[in-house]
Amino acid sequence: MLRFSVATIWLWLAGALAALADPAGFVDRLSADMATAAGQSVQATEAVIDGAFDIDAMAFAALPEWARDRADRGYLTAYKTYFASRLVAEYRNSGEGGYRILGTRENGALTLVGTEVTSGARRGVVEFYLRDEGESYRVVNLAIEGILVTAQQQKDFQPVLISGDIPGLTAFLIRGGAE
């Protein structure tokens, strides 16, 4: 009986580990976790982000190159909360909907997983940029309708950086992106 139980657990773990290494499965689980967390709070969403995103890499990518060496821990923390708040707001405003995995493809060192997101009559494509971490993945960026989130944020942050540098941008993010 013990041998059967050990064999069953081993087979289950082998399947679970294979699922972790599957990029589409990773995005599927992440999407479910994000939906649950976004329905709860910004803090719950931040916890999911901590476990699945390389949020510091995204925060640096959202800055123009000249500002990256000026970023401090305050900016990185404010960016994560801003990003989580935006995800929660988008989730709460989206209404009924769903998503489906469109497919995966390799792009150099990254694996891209395309999804179709529906909300009411609206449909959109979100692509997850994943870095392989061995038995799992980390999201290093997202593209919404072909536009990288961090590229759009860089454009959105530029006016604040010109007038206030990193401390001004940190304050802007803490205010939720409001001027």
C-alpha cells in the first residue's frame, strides 16, 4: 500500500512539475490567480505579482535609459503598487468576460504566450513575455494589442520625469498616476 501511495504521489508531482514548466499552463494559472487577487485587493494582487513577475525589471524598463541609474527602492515599491492598482481597476471595470490561450512561441531567450481577453463585446490580445526559470516562469513584460506595457508607461512617465525626476515620478505613482 505504501509503495502504491508513493508511486501515486511521485506521478502526481511529475505531472505537476511538468505543468509548471509549461508556459501556457503557467499563464493559465497566473490569470486565474490574478483574477482572484484583483477581486480581493491591491495587496493580494501585489502578492501574486511578487510570485510571478520580475516587477523590478518592468519598473526599470518603464524608465528612459537616462533615468534608470537614478531609480531607488522607493520608486520600485511605488511602481509595483501602481501596477497592481491598475490591474485591479482594469479587472473591476471589465465586467463579465474571459480569456483563452492562443498559443506560444519562442523569441530569443523569452517565451511569448498569446491570450485573447474578452469583456462584454470587447476583445483584445494580451501577450505575456516569460523568462524561463527552470521549473517555472517569470513575467518580464506584457503587450496589450501589440504595445508593450513598459513602452507605454515610459511615454506616460516622460512628462513627470522632465519636471520632477525620480522623486516626482515616485510621488506621481503613489497618487495612482494622477497629476
